[in-house]
Amino acid sequence: MIRRILSTVLVFVALAAIAGGIVYWVYDGYMYYRTDDAQVSGQLVTISSQETGTLSAFTVTVGQTVSAGESIGTITLPSPSSGEARGLPVTTVALTSPTNGTIVQIPAVQGQAVVPGLQLAVLANLNALTITAYVDEGSVSNINANQAVDIHLDAYGGTNFTGHVVQIVQATAGEFSLLPNEDPTSGNFTKVSQRVPVLITLDTKNGKDIVPGMSAEVTIHLH
């Protein structure tokens, strides 16, 4: 008798646990959208040569903060080839930063030859970072500007960050792919769910060294 009662109680407990799990799953899906398909984004600005010559001086290093208009190097222009030009002073042009930011890459080396458009350095404004999250197209109708977002960065697992949705990009991630989409008229066409980029503010860095490209997980508060 006791065994039968115990069995009945355990069945009810199991059913209650299953029902509770279903209720929580429905509630969680209604209240939140979660994805680990997200990363830190930042505007990268290329510093390039405007003249043909030699990079005779280059004074910046990776991680250095620069200001708009600040001189970061010197380009020495080639001397005229005519004999009459001998003895003339060397002509130089200052290489300056186009905007405020932090140097994140330097592919150039002092003393190399440069031409217009050649990339010499890359900088980013690390004080204006955002999070780009990729949302399934079936869920994007639930995403709206100003919704609160909880952010976790893989690099800082023990730190919580916050943000807000600022923009839903008006194109799917596939439109930005380097590889062309398959011809939808082909007999081999397979429909796949598309992802829509959503831009999220990063309200504070909590004293952490956050850089573009870091992986993130986001939880968007839908209601």
C-alpha cells in the first residue's frame, strides 16, 4: 500500500516538474531572446599615405591613443631627377591621424616605400563600441529599439555588461557575405533561416579592456 502511494506521489511530482519546465520555457521565450551569435563591433579607420615617397619616420605603436590631426609620421617625397635639382632641400609631408582613436594594427615599417592608398595603420575608437547580435528572422519582429540587453563577453565570463537595442539592420547577414547566394531557381535550392544583424549599445566597459571582434552572448528583454 505504501509503495503504491509512493509511486503515485512520484508520478505526480514528475508530471509537475515537466509542467513547470514547459511553463518556464514558454515564459522565458516570451520574455527574452537569447543568442551567443554576437560579437563586439567598432568602426575601424585606415590611415594611408596620400603621397608617393618613403616613410622616413613613424612614431606610433599598437595601443597608442592618438587625436585627430596629430602627426604620427613623415613621408619624404622623391627628389626630382634633373641635374638642376641637386642641392635642393628635401621635401617632406606629415602623416596625420584622421580622427581620435587607438592604434590597433600597424602593417607598415619605417623606411619602406609608400604610394597613395597604401595602408600604414588602423585605428579604432574604443570608447564607441557596440555589440552586433545576429537574430533569427523568425524572431526579429519581437525586437525593438531601446529594449534592455544583458551582455556577457567570453573574455570576461565573470563580468556582467548592459546595453540597449539601437538599430535593426535593414538587410540579412547573408547580404554581406563574400560568397554569392545560390540561385533560388535551381533544383538544388534549400531554404534556410536567415539572420538579421541587430546593433546594441555597450553602456559601460566596467574597467575591462574590450576590443572589436570579441565574442559575446546577449539576452534581449522583449517584454
